[in-house]
Amino acid sequence: MANQQQDGSLLEAVKTRLKPPPLYKVLLMNDDYTPMDFVVVVLQTVFAMGREKATQVMLQVHREGMGVCGTYTREVAAAKVDQVIDIARKYQHPLQCTMEET
Ligand code: TYC
């Protein structure tokens, strides 16, 4: 045991036994009322997208009804969903966001 810890092999054994944490997609929903420019700013602010990428994602959501903003661990995904919902509520837009395990 002491030897394993000294040479690091115990740590390696534990690491290889552990499953990687599940990942979650953050999904943005289309609606008929939220302004396109607002969605672009939300994507830039919450998901650190550049303006072009944010515009592409917004248009995909607008045309297809839903789109992926990013993939994160559970806590990070939940925090981003909350940020989107909070900012939408603050500006009284119906924009909705959710998360789904990959
Ligand atoms: N459909 C909205 C409009 O025409 C724009 C929009 C895009 C809203 C993406 C939400 O997640 C969304 N103003």
C-alpha cells in the first residue's frame, strides 16, 4: 500500500477505475418573441461565443426550433441554464433553456 502510494500506482489504479463524469448539453429553445439580437448577446455572454458563432447558433435555433449551446459537466451546465433563464426573465423575454445528458 505504502509502496503503491509512493510510486503513484495506487492513484493511477483509482483513476482508471473511476468513470468520467457525465456530460450535459445545454439546449436553447426557439420562441416567437425573443429578439434575435438579444439571443446573440446571451450566447456571447453566457457561452463565450464570438459574434459570428453566436449568430450561427441563434439562426439554427430560430430555423430548427432548438440548438446546442455547449457541453459541460452537470454543475456548469446547470449554472449556464440558470444564467440564461435569469437574464431572459430580467428583460421579460420568454427565452427558454434546458440541459440534457449526452
Ligand atoms: N424566433 C425569434 C424571432 O424571430 C428569435 C429567436 C432565436 C428566439 C433563438 C429564441 O432561442 C431563440 N425573433
